[in-house]
Amino acid sequence: MLLILFSIAMGGGFDWQAIEKQGTEEMYEEIQNLSVVGRYGKQSLEKWYIRLTSDVFGGGCMILLSKGTQIRRVPDNLKIVNSGIKMKKFDRYVALYEKGKLKKEWEKLEKKSAEKLGISSLSFEELERFLPDENYKEGTGARNTGFEKIANIEFPRKTYYSFMEIEERGTRKHIPVVMELCPIAEKIGEYMESLDRGGD
């Protein structure tokens, strides 16, 4: 189905800021004390997050908003695309981040993670030297000994947050948007999913 570009009515997006805290409660505590929240009032801050993964750099991440919600402002360089898929209670969008500092940061973290493992990239072909294979999954073989190497390495990761401003029934609200950048974790997750699907 053809994607329909959703144009944001207001100019200028919200900045992306790095955040040190990782836990949900800790992040929320830090976010609600930001100057941007103080400017609009804590009562406008939603208590849920829009979480984005590296899918945002390729096929996009799905976002669901209540039917009729108006998007007024989004994070810098984030495109919000109407998926065109009809739902009864929600409007479904796709978030895309094609270029900007976060994509460059992702690529840098990917390179650093590969260097820590002594490989050229985080491709499945390279990661197979460190991860379980079909035989291990089926209980017929030993786990790749390289897996312990991955478990003992502290890989680089970064978390950034920003905001999406929406309007519901005449009320402006701000939803925290969190982008978690940890290439090795995502690649391992994708690899293990591929094993569950039979390697397709």
C-alpha cells in the first residue's frame, strides 16, 4: 500500500538530547525536569513513550495514535508518514529518520562494536562466528565458543530523547520519544529471530 507523506504544520522540530539513565522510571524523572517540559507545563507531558529502534533508519517504526489526534511538532529529522492502513480506534503512522546526527551516531556505534569483536561488520555472516547456530538451537551441537566473548564485552550504546507534540480534543500534549542505539543488541536479536524462522 502506498505511503502518504504527512506534512507537519509547524516549522522546526524538537532537538534530540543524549540521556544517561536507562530505566523507564529514571528516564521519565530526568525528562520531566527538562526546561522544554517546564515551558509547556508538566501536565502536558504524557506518561508513555514512543520507542524507536534502528528500523527507523530503514523500513520505519510503527506509531499508533488515538483516532483524530493532530501531530503538531516532531523531533528533528524525524518524518511521520501516514501508513494508509485503516484502524477502528487508532491512526497508524510510520516514523522514518533518513539522515542526521542520530544515523551518523548509529553507524559509528556499529563500527565500534565490530572493531571490539575484531570483525569488519555486524553482518550475519560475520556474527555467525560468535553466535549459536541451528544445531545448538535444536540441542544437537555445542554453542559457538565465541558467544562467551560477546557476553564479556561492554559494547557502546547511546540513548537519545526528544518530543512529539500532539493535539487531542483541543489540548496540546507532549509525548517523549526515545531512540535507543545499541547495534550489537539489535543485530543479535535479528540473528536469533532468523534462527527461529529457520534461517530465511
